[in-house]
Amino acid sequence: MNINTNMPSISTNQASGAIKSNFTEKISKEEASEIKEKINQQSHEMMLSSTVIQSAIAGKKDDFASQYKEFQSFLSDVGYEGKPIAELSQDEASELVSEDGLFGIKQTSQRIADFVINGAGGDEDRFRAGREGMLLGFKQAEEMWGGKLPEISQKTMQATIEMVDKAMHEAGFSILDKEA
């Protein structure tokens, strides 16, 4: 598994600070396009990083051990303060990806969905950009993995999509792409 970690640190606090509220300020079309692109890119990076970490923990790939240091800022951003991933025992790794674990399906999908939903700020185009970025990140994680990701990553992606789609529906937007 070849992991490219040359990406900016992802923090929901950092990303949301750059987005103007739809309800307090008018923004230009250029600013809206820039925001959509930023949401797309950051949700893509977050999904990619999340699924790669899940896959590495679940699969305990040996080559991941040599690259774990590059993930430390991302791990810190999502609240992980434990020992290096590559040094986890089988029981410790299993706990992290368990149902209630920090990298389990529930918490990982919620983190990613919250990132997209909060970044969208109720704007349909931003929702779509974030959703598209998530799907792209998942696809790239599969390519890096060399095929289908472990079941935990598959279920995380499904749960994340369901949460984002539900939020879009509740905001009055169809989950179907208008241009399709």
C-alpha cells in the first residue's frame, strides 16, 4: 500500500472558519465557486485519510508502520492521542475500530458527515461538492489499497453517504444530481 500523505491538515474548525454564512453576508459567484471547490477538496481529503487509517488499522499492513508519522497531525485533528498506530497490539487496534471506537464506523462516519454538512451551511451546491469529494476520496483510497477496502471502510462510507443524503433531503434537496 502506497500512502500519499502530502495533504494539508484537516480540521473542521479550521475549514468552517473560512466559510461565510449564507444568512449573514452575500457572496459573489466567484466566492461561491471557491467555497464549493474547497469543500469538495477537503471532504475528499478527509474521506481519503479516514478510510486509509481504518484500512491500515483493520488490516495491520506492514508498510503502513513505516509511514505512520506522516499521519500524526490528522490523528490529532480527530482526537486520537494514543500511541502510534503501527505500535498498537491486536487488542488495542480492535478497540479503536470497534463499534464505539474512535475509528469505528459510527464515529468516523459521523466526523466525515458533520464536516460535509457543516461545510455546506445549508447550500445545495456545497452539499453536492462535499458529497462528491467524499466519493472521490473513497475511490482513491480503494485505488491506493489495490482493490476493495476492508468491510469497516465500506460500511463507514455507506453510513456517511446516508447521513449526508438525509441532511440534504431534510434541507429540501434531492439527492439525485440535477444534471444527470
